[in-house]
Amino acid sequence: MKKEITLAFTGDVMLGRLMNQVMENYGIDYVWANLKDELKNASLTLMNLECAITDTNKKWDKWPKAFFFKMSSKYMDVLKKAGVDYVCLANNHILDFKEKGLLESIKFLKESKIKYNGAGKNLNEAKKPVIFKLNDSKIGVIAFQDNHSDWKAGKNNPGTFYLEVSDKGLEEIKPLIEKIKKNVDILVVSAHWDLT
């Protein structure tokens, strides 16, 4: 019999803009309020990180964008102290500060030993599943988005795992899901899709 595991999902977490000032003024524990222990005590904590982790100030400028979210790298402990194991980067803010902001995010996540996917240095990295081994179970995670086709990763360029919301997009993701399902006990699929 497999041992019990607990998965914690946060949904969108935006630690940019005014949150940098909040962490500066009140400390990183303030962000989580009474949730920190719940997140930390879960077997696995997964979240969609709705901002870049970067120290660059050069914003995306290839077309107009209303909001730009980034967290300063000096606050990386905000994720570590809450026991965050994985962040999804397949969203509409990871390239708010261009490719440099994405690549810095990846660098800081790797340094903090926090796993990620949904975006990467190239399409292979963005699409690659993350596999966790917990007790006797394997949990896989894949992530993709449809918000900005311009942000699609390529063979040699950084970006997101982009899949349009359509029958074509569903047909494209099915083989990857079937392949990963054969090797894990639980598969988490994070689809940052606008279904309206």
C-alpha cells in the first residue's frame, strides 16, 4: 500500500509590483499570512508563478502591454520558506521583462532548487515534464499557455510552451500526456488557457 501524499496547489501567485515593497517593509513571511505552514507541510507544493524573477528593468516592447510583473531576486527566500517545490512558468507574465527576465528567473529557480517548466531556454526545456518521487509514488507535471503566441519557445530560442485553445491544441498535447502517464502515478496538467 502506497503512503499518503498531500499536494498543495496555489493557482496564480503574483509576487511583483507592490509586493516587492510589502516584502521590504514587512518581511517575506507576511506574504503568506497563515498559509505558510499549510504550504510547507504538504508533500508537494505547486504554484503558477505569475511574474518574472529578475533584476532587469527592460520591459517587453514588441507590442503594447498593460501590466508588467517582476519580483526582485533578493526575495527568492519567499518561495523557499513556504516550501514551494515547483512553479509553472507557462503564463502571460514570464516574459514581461523580455527573454533576459525569463532566463534570470530560470537561473534563480535553479539556484534555489525549485523545479519549473512551461517555459525554458528552448522548446524542449519548456515542454519537458517535471517528475517528483515521493515515497512510493511518482508525480509528473506539464504546463502550457495560450496567451501570447509571440512568446512561443523554439528550437533555439527561449519562451513558453505555447498551445492554442482549439481542437488542434488538444490533439497536439494528447500524445505527450499519454507518454508521461505511462511513467507516473499522478499527472498534473497546468493549462494557462483563456476559455472565454
